[in-house]
Amino acid sequence: MTETKTNAPSLRHIPLPAFGPGLLIAGLLAYGLHALFISHPAMRDAAREYLERTIAEEDRDVCGTLGIRSTDTAFTACRRELAIVRQKQVDRDTAVAQGIL
């Protein structure tokens, strides 16, 4: 009987710890792709909806404090003026962050 020896690589000769960093990198890459393409858009949409609900509640509260109900025609004007106030506040915050004010 002749014993044949080959130099073909096999998984039995690769030490198991050599797979560790590769598996870690593959796992991190998969998680990153999932977060980027699946979770991030859903989280952004949920945040946008939350902001819209919060602003609508604030508008109802402030306009209601002024005696304007959401069924009144003046409610639209009240909301528009509140949007202008919010935008001016954003502009001021941006100016402060840039060191202008």
C-alpha cells in the first residue's frame, strides 16, 4: 500500500482563531449595512412624524391659550405665525453656533 500525501490546503490545518477577526469584521459590516439601509430610514421617518405631532400639539396649545380654537379660520394664521417664530429661533440658534451673535 502506498500512502499519498498532498499539499492541498484544508480547513483542518487552519487554526480556529484565524477565523475570529474575519467573522467579527463580517458581523460588523452586516450590522452597519442593516443600520444604514433598513433601520435608519425608518428611524428618520418616525422622528419626523414625532416632530410634526409635537409641533401640532404646541400650535393647538398656544393658539388655544390665545382663544383660537382649531376649528376657527384664524387658527391657520396663528399656526403660520408660530412657524415664523420657530424659524427665527432656528436662525438665531444657528447664528450663535457660528459665532455671529
